[in-house]
Amino acid sequence: MRKKRHFDPAAVLLAFLWLITLGCKSQAAPLASGNTADASAVSAQLHAIADAGTLSDLHWPNFTDYRGHVQRFYESESYAPVWIRNGQPTPQALAVIAAFGNSRQKGLNPDEYDALLWAQRIEALKTMGGNPETIAHFDAALTVSTMRYISDLHIGRVDPRHFQFGIDVDQKKYDLPQLLAQKLLPSNDVAQVLNAVEPQFPGYQRTEAALQTYLTLAAQDKGTQLPDVAKPLSAGDTYAGAGPLADRLRLLGDLPQNAVLTPGVYDSALADAVKHFQSRHGLLASGKLGSDTLRQLNTPLSQRVTQLQDALERWRWLPPDFPQPPIVVNVPEFVLRIFTPDHHVALRMNVVVGKAVRNETPIFAQNMRYLIFRPYWNVPISIVRAEIVPSLQKNPGYLSAKNFEITDQSGKVITSSAVNADILAQLRSGKLAVRQKPGPTNSLGLVKFIFPNEHNVYLHSTPAPQLFSQSRRDFSHGCIRLEKPADLAAWLLQDQPQWTPDRVRAAMDSGPDNQQVNLTHPVPVLILYLTAEVEENGEVYFFDDIYGHDRSLNAVLAKGPPYP
């Protein structure tokens, strides 16, 4: 059977543009033929298109979100075409069009830049001569598509605030008319200009490289589903799907190509490969082949491509630089990382995040300003009403058993033992508050890290370290519990010589209680949501969409521009 050849629209477009470039000199003819009336007609057409904010020629005709940019741009050019010279697209136009054809490699949708329509538009320029409508529509379509492409590549397609994420992209928006007029149109190296538009984070660049790999893998994916198992398999068990499993693991790079296997058996080589696969997909790396592992193995590689595309979108939301190396928490990975100034990982630890559905950890960015050793836990009113009051009604000794005390709004202790109906009523109304006293059983553990925010979310230690051994770790009410809180405290205070690691440990273990230590400078904290993460060694990790944020993003992107 002949192997089906893969059609690559981008490659066809690039070939067409190359031929056009070769023929530019011999076929060139002025489009407007120097006719003032024709130039005026083109100008009038461009003016009308810019004012309307819509162009039927576009795959996505509505560009009202860019109308102001397009108007300002053409005003600065006296409403003359900028992408056409002597009846042909300029070299800059051809370079931008070539970038559109390659936009899928950037995690974008080529249709949003009319990638497959430019060949026929260029042909129309040749055959329609100096037709003012053809000229104006070509030029306006290319201006709109270029603005969309640059903005999408730089700050992403959807504003993160649409999802109630606390990340502001306005501060990094370009003046698009100025960028086109001053940098792109005069450039002899358009590719370099466009490359500079993209985020320069190594993590972004690694994710983009991983996307190239997974686009290739997805094209090779036959979609073969591995058979389920009645119970988890261990090394040495027979397995009817051993052959397809080996094929899958080789394709993904978890099984060496030269591995020697036993036919029909889930042997030790397969078990080792599965263990590696599990570690890359948010699973307990046991090497046993069970239903959760098979679900991940049977996930279409096209979905992995989408996860990488979503990750690139979210990387584009981030500020271009930080005053200090940031602390980054990736919620679906349940991991915190601290980075050095040259973008290497200085510290990594597991975390526990908010429970899915009811207590999700919010996605936002803020600056950490201080930490508190042996803190009180001021219980949020929602938890007081939902958990504390019902517990007090059932168990009169609940306060003392949990080391809680009831206070008024000034912090004065009302009681730490018995309660009556009046106190319960005041707790429900919020007139009285509940706090847990400092100590090793405090729900915040022995240190908390404060980056003031509207969500009242912070990092803290925990009296329940056993949860860090779980592969899925969404157990909290929204705050983030740390596996290595003393290490984080020591790292944050390393520029204060008196705060040695030993003193940090002593402050946690023996007090004084509620001791606040200010940082010498604010440290950025980013709470992010990436279900695809690429490590420094190039290994690609995927995680479940525990909060459904990928699903929400993809639903918006499926509607096409203009985006919210």
C-alpha cells in the first residue's frame, strides 16, 4: 500500500511566494499606472474599510477591535497602500505572509491571518492590474492580518481578565501603527522583527520547540487505542496490547528505540518506560499499568498539541521582565519554582492547591512583601459559617480541641472554650471572628508568606505533610501549602545576613509567635495555569485540566476573532 503523503499548506504557500519573488522584476507593472484618479480611488476605498472595521474578504471579517489602530496607521500613510509596489507585493509583504503560513508552529491558527488565501490574492494583483478595489482590499487585509498576528504573538489572543485572572496585559501592548510604520515596513529582515515580538522566556521557547515535535508526532499518530486491563499490571504480566504499547512509548520517547522486548508480555523494559511516562503525565511513577495510565496513553496527540498551544497563549500574558527573579506556582502541576536571574531553577518543591470546583486557587500575579513566623490563622468567614459553626453546635469542646479562639473585630479574645447561642449568632453575622493560635498544629503551619491580594491567598507551611506524596494535590481552601517552607524562607531572606537557615528554623520551631519579617525588596509571585510544561532538559510534562481553564480558553478560541 502506498503511504499517504501529508499535505502542508504552509509549504505550498512558501513555494508560491518564492516563485512570485523570482518573477517580480520581469512581471512588475505599476498598479495605479501613475493615475491620480486611481490613487484617489484606492485612498477612498482604504478610508472606507478602516472606518467600517469590517472587510468581507477576510476569513474573520470583523476587525472592530483593531479599527482604531488601522485608522491611525493609514492616516499616517495618507491612506496610500503600503504593501504593494509596482503592482507586486513588497518583500516585507511576502515575508509577513510567509510568517502567517508558519503560524501554527507558533501555536496560533493560520486561518486567523488568512494564510491559505494569500496566494489567490497575489494572483489577483497580477491579473486585475491597477483595479483600485483589488489594491485596497489586498492592502487592508494584510494590514489587519499583520496587526492581529503581531498582537497575538506578543500578548496572546484572549485577555486573561476575561477569565477573571489577575494578570494585566495592557502594560505590554504595542503601539501597532508605530511598530508597523517604523520597524516592520522599512525592515530588510522582517523575520527578525517578528521574532523580537515573541516572549523571550526560555520556558516559552522550550514550549514552542516542544510544539514542533508534537505537531510531527500527531501527524504520525495512528490513533490506536490500547486495550484496558481488569487490574493494574506489574512487570512480567501478560498483556495483549504489549506491541502497540511499545509503539506508543517509542513514539513518545519514553522507550528506547533499541529496547529488546518479550512479545505479549508487560516486561521490565516496558514497565520502566511506563514509569517514565507516568512521571511526565502527573501520575504516581509506580511502573504499574492501570486505568489512569492507559487513559493518558490513549489521549490523542492532537490534544497534547492543544495543551502546548494553550501554554504558549498563557506564556504571552506574562510581563516581559521582572525586577527580581519570580516565584512561580503552576497550579495543575502542583509545583512551585524559584528562578535565578539567568532563568534557571534555583528551588523546586511540591505544593497543595485549592480544591477543584469549590475552592480553586485563583490565577494572578502580585509582589511578596513579608513573611510571618508562627502565624495566627484568621479563619475566613465562609469557613466559619460552613465548617466552624456546625462543628461548635455538635461538639462544645471543638474550640479547645482545635486550638481556636473567638475574638471581636479588634482582636480581643472573647472565648477559647464554651460558646452560647448569642456567640454563634455573632459568628454567623461576622461580628465575631475565629482564629487558630500559633503552633505546630496550626492550619498554616509555622510560617506564611504574604503577597497582598484581593483573594486573601498566600503561601504557607502545613501540619499535614503527608499530602505531598499524592500525585494529585488539590486539597486546600484556595491557599497554597508548601513542601519546603523553611527553604523558601531562607531563600527570601538570604540578603539579610542575620537570617541564617538555622535562625529561620528556630523562628519556626520556637518563636516568638506571629513574628513579621519584611523583605528588603518585593519579590514577584506568579500563580499560573499550564497543563503543559517543558523542563530545562527538554522533557515535556502534561497535566490534567483540573479547573477546566483549558476547556474555557479553547471554547473562546473556537469562536474566532474578535476576542474578548
